[in-house]
Amino acid sequence: MGETQEVLRQEVLARIHGLLDGERLPPERELCQSLGVARETLRQVLGELTQEGYLVRRRGAGTFVARSKITQQTQIRSFTEDMRARRMSSSSKLLWHRREPAGARLGAVLRLSPGEPVLTLRRLRLADGEPMALETVSLPDALLPGLEPEVLADASLYTILDERFGIEVWAGDQTLEATVTDREESELLGVPLLSPGLLVERVTWTRDGRRVEATKSTYRGDRYRFHIDLARPA
Amino acid sequence: MGETQEVLRQEVLARIHGLLDGERLPPERELCQSLGVARETLRQVLGELTQEGYLVRRRGAGTFVARSKITQQTQIRSFTEDMRARRMSSSSKLLWHRREPAGARLGAVLRLSPGEPVLTLRRLRLADGEPMALETVSLPDALLPGLEPEVLADASLYTILDERFGIEVWAGDQTLEATVTDREESELLGVPLLSPGLLVERVTWTRDGRRVEATKSTYRGDRYRFHIDLARPA
DNA sequence: AAGTGGTCTAGACCACGGC
DNA sequence: CCGTGGTCTAGACCACTTT
């Protein structure tokens, strides 16, 4: 996303904030003029905000504030919460951590400039003392000023984010695919080489769109199962 | 999506089809001229195809073909609907079918008495002519009076349920786990023995709680990917 | 330096909703 | 009918990769 759009997004969010649920925004042609940008640029931003549930657009009618978000499909759960829900004890082993520039790929995913520092840590996650998953988490360092990675050795990341930094994860995006374990994963997870595994990639963000984490995990295929409640679209 | 983009999309897909994995597409400025559209319009289409995994774009370098995985959304979708959403053609090959008493396990899942007849069929599902998944569906026979299983050889189950029997799937429950393909699966899916695969089990029901289907599918791990939108519980 | 994708602009026309 | 969002255009400049 460009610089203009970043600023524009905040401006529009501010205006939305000043409106009630269901109220109409000014027409695009009017809004873009008052904000000093091209209509297409504004539309790009409005499109994203619509996607995120802040707005509803109706052709011929207008763009409206949608305060109430409906579609809670699948819930975001941290490993810790997930295990608690399964009535298992969870623990972690911090394998390594480092702070480094985001680089191109992570920068794009987390919406940071490539030079921005990122905290990355790799943890072995255990359930009832048994290895269950290997996880690599990357977080914008600026989000967690002064955090010692060691406290994440055995704590819920989401809890720390919330209680210590006031960061609440609001939504996310996750993909699952099948894989087989490589040598390192097999050893750490205690399974034979080339065992089935679930590769889970997750990106989450806060209500105001700030990217919180990019996580890539490999779950043991023989012990882990992913559950989804389905709903039929209307 | 506009008319121009629809046509454009097909044109670009055709060109992609003519290229190998990793090959570069012509530059945007060249391509849009040869296709007779504006660059932004072309970029819109390229963006979507990138989102869908057909392409990878690298600034300063070019746009490249990515024989990538397909990603699935979160709602209940039949394979047919899923593929249609991906704009791929879907087809099926009916491997076998039979009617028999539900038995203990299926009876419990579908909430039928064990003696109640169940229609079970096994289908190979293909996307754009390529094997993608193996699926075994079981349905209460009483739901589908007079259905000839052959019509399911190449039709959407959900569509038939709805249009012909007035049965609307309302909600469901799905689990995913990692597996490796056995001998039969490998042969039918055209992958090596013990390839990674996704084992998907699904049970769905109508609004009034009647169980509709119990399905067990094995998806190719190298071509299929599940996509889930996450939301944080309130 | 040349060429690529990424962003932004100003303006046109279309399709639809509500008056 | 007019005003709205939806699409498309031609062209400019920027950021990055490659040579």
C-alpha cells in the first residue's frame, strides 16, 4: 500500500468514527475532492474498509457505515487457548529468537518497510508434555517495545500482547496444507522422517488494520486435527 | 467484475496455460497493448490471478507463472461450488455406489438407526480435468427417494439436494488432518505412494437438524490448500 | 541505465437506486 | 430523472531488480 493510501485510510477511518451505524458517507466524488486525492485512489481504500467490515457500499445509493460486524466464522485461537479448550496442558520451548530487518517478504506480509525491525522466534509447542508443533512467529518489533523474548518461552503470546501492550488481535487469515516433516522437524517433534504434517500459515491484525503476527507452524499429523464449524452462506 | 475484465481474464488464463511453471509473462505495458486494454484494467486482472495463486509478481523483475495450490474459503461449499468460485471446471468420475444399512458408526454420525438404508458413493473429483480429491459420501437413503446415483457422476450434490428434494444444507462440522496417500489413492490421484494429503471429514445438516451427509475426502497435498478467515471471539 | 511492477491521477461512460 | 457506486482509459511518476 502506498503512502497516500496509508494516510487516506486513517483520514477515512476518522470520518467513519464520527458517524453512527448506518449513516451515509459523502459521495465518492465529493469525498475524494475534499481529501485531495483521485477517485480511484479513494475507491481503493473504501474497498479495503468494506472488505474489513467497516463499510457497506450500495450502487446507486451510497456508502454506509457498518458498525456491527456479523460474520464470526472461525475463531482465532492461540496454541495455548487451543490446548486449554482441549483440556490439555500446554508448554513451550524457545528454540531461538532474533531481531532483524523485515526484508521484502515479511515486510509485505506485515505491511512494514523492509528495513523495519522484526522480532522472530521459533518455539516447540508441547501438549501434555508431548511435542505437538513447531512454530515460527514474526512480529513487528515496534509493537513490543522492551519485550524480552524469553518471557515467550512459556507464555501465551496473545495474552502478553493484550495485557502488556494493549494489542488485541481482531481478525486474521489462515491457510492449511499438507506436508511431510523434514529432518529437523522430525527430530524435534519426535516422529519419523517424512511423517505427515499440517503446515499452517497465519497472519493476524488488530481492529485498526495493523498487522500483528505472521506465523508458520508445522503440526504433527498423527496427533493434531483441525476442527471447523461450517455455516452455509446466505 | 466488468465485461472487459471477464474476457480479459480468459485471455490471460489462456496465455498462462501456454507457459511453463516459472516462465515470465510479457511486461504489463506490452501485454495490455497487445490485448487492447488499459494497463490498470490488465493489472486488476493480474492482481486477481495473483491472489488466486496463478501468478507471482516481482517488482522490477516481472510477472511469473506459478503452478500453485488452490485455496478454499470457509463456508460450506461443495466441491463443485468451490471449483466454480476458483473459476476452474469441475468434473467427477463415479467409482462405485451402493445402498446398505447404515451400521453402527454411520448410524451414529447420521443419527439413523443402524438398520436404516444409506446411499454411499465414491467419486474422483477433478479440477480442470486433473484429479484433485477422492471422496466418499454417505446419505440417508430416505432423503433421496428414487435418486439414481448415476446423476451424481457429474453434478453438484448440493444443487440436486436443493432443487430436486428441497433439502438445504444449513450448517456443518468439518475436521482436517494430515495423511499420506495409500496405494489406491495414489493411483487414482496420480501421485507417488505416500504423498502428503489432506484428510477431510465433514458432516452437514439442515436447519431443522436432520443429518444430510457424512463425507470423507482425501485431497492432494500438492495442489490443494485450505483458506480460513479468522475472527477473534468477542 | 534500462526495464519492471506499484501507485496515483483526471476524466469518461455504464448500471443501478431512489425520487 | 439525477446521483450513486462500478468500470475502464491514457498517461505520469516512483521503487525496485537486473545488467
